[in-house]
Amino acid sequence: MSLTPKQSQVFNFIDNFIEREGFAPTQRQIADHFGFRSLGTVQDYLGRLEQQGYLTRVWNGKRSLKIKPAKRRVPLRGRLRTGQPLERLTHPSTIEVPSSMNRESSGFFALEVADETLREEGICKGDYMVVREQQIAQNGDRVIACIDDAILVRRHFQHGRRIELRPTNSTQTPIFIGTAQHINILGVLYGVIRYLQ
């Protein structure tokens, strides 16, 4: 069940407060933040959020709110072998990811790692990389980039008009892209999921 805009604001305030402070806000802090005159209004919001499965709380407990770990699904775009074209899936698929990896409703996708070239970075064959879809990267970001149909996972550094794609694998060398060459950044690595069997 979807939240009303005001319920979403209350939930986001609680979620951000817990992430920032390490503990939940009190009902008084929630009331003060939103200008509610009564703690009963806060309790109504908390009751609705709890009924819809967004949080849990201990009855009459101070700072007892806990965000329920939700799961979301993102599109699985294919299998990645570094330096080769992306192996597209014949049938569209999705993968479940924790909400902490996908707070926004869109803009993420996943790739299955199909080789061991990223092992030095702690990413193994069979892992799933969760990628934030964006075309611009900051210095040091781990990007998923496409150069001449070859997909690379490298750290991105801007040097004036040139881009350096720096590997974390000790057997590879950096790639420098000048203004005349074309690079397509597919996204920035946001997280990795590993299923233990």
C-alpha cells in the first residue's frame, strides 16, 4: 500500500534521523519538526506507518521506532565480463535489493558479474553489482563505462580535458580518454550483493 504525501514525509524524517543520529527521534521531536500541536497526531501517523509495514515500535517505549528493512526490485540488465560487450538477458528480469541500496524509486539497475577480474576489489564471479544510472561521475567514483562496446569497471578521474579510467586490478593499466574519443558512462557502482550457497 502506498503512503500519502504527508505519511511519506513523516517516514522520511524518521528514516533520515535514524541514519544520521543512530537512534530514533522521540514523538516530541517529530511533532516539533512538523508543527503538530498534539502527540496524538504523531501517534496516528506512527500507527498508520506500522500498519502498512514501514516501521515497528515497542508500545510506550522511548526512541523505540525501527525502520523495517524493505526490499525493492531493480532491473537486471545482463552479465558483465570486463572488457567485453555486455551479455544481455534473453528475458527481462529483476533482482531484489535492500531499500538502503535503492532509496529512490527509479534510476538503479543490476549486473551479474560473470568473471573474476574484479576480485581484487572484493567483487567475485556470481555477485550482483547495484548501479546508480548516471552519465556524470566524480573523481574516485567506480564507474561502469562502455568504450567501443567493451564494458569496464574502473575508478574515474578527470584531468583537465582527459579522463583517466584507473583499474583496481594490478594486472591492468590505466586508460586515458581524450576529447576526441568517446566514453559512455552507464552508471556508478552503488553496492554489491552476494548470495552465499
